[in-house]
Amino acid sequence: MALNVVEPRCDFTPGMERGNVVVESDVEGPYFQNAFDELNDPSARTLAQQYAAQRGCAPAWLNGNIVGPYPVNREGLPLDEVKGPNGQALPQTHPRMQPHRYQITVPVCQPIR
């Protein structure tokens, strides 16, 4: 079990005052309880804060509610963002709608000075 930052899904304001860091558990299904436990552990928040600080949002404080854990498919897309070729919702049985891993989004910010 390991936690990783999903860099392409992270975003920060141009001045690095605040942002969102996406952390993923490498636990694959169907037994996702270990992923939930890992993502709800304080070490996931610490990883997000350290990543934000490395990017220039330092010191990085938590800024609101953490979103997740939420499922992502093998493409790394949250299931609520997966759409068909014409933008339509896909049925839950579609291969692209199958959970592969879980992620959280951690909002961070610099302190107000």
C-alpha cells in the first residue's frame, strides 16, 4: 500500500496562494476498504501539504473539506466525470465505469499574512 500525488489532476492559483492536491491510494479493488483507511489517515493530508509546499504554496495549510475518497477508473478519471462519445452518461456496467482505485482531493492554502 502506498499513497501517491496525481500531479496532472492537481491545480494551484497562479500566485500559489491556494490549490487542490489529489492523492491516490495504489490499492486496487475489489477490496477497497484498505484504500479508504489509507486515504483517511493523516499521512494522506501530510503528503498533500508537503507536495503543495514543494510546488511553492508554503507553508501549506488545509483549506476546507477534503473531498473523497472517490472512485476513479483505469484511465484515472473520477467516475462522475466519465462520459460517452456524445457526452452522455454511461451505464454503471460499462467497462469505463468500473472503479480501479480511490483518490481524495485536499484543498490547501497559504496562511493570510
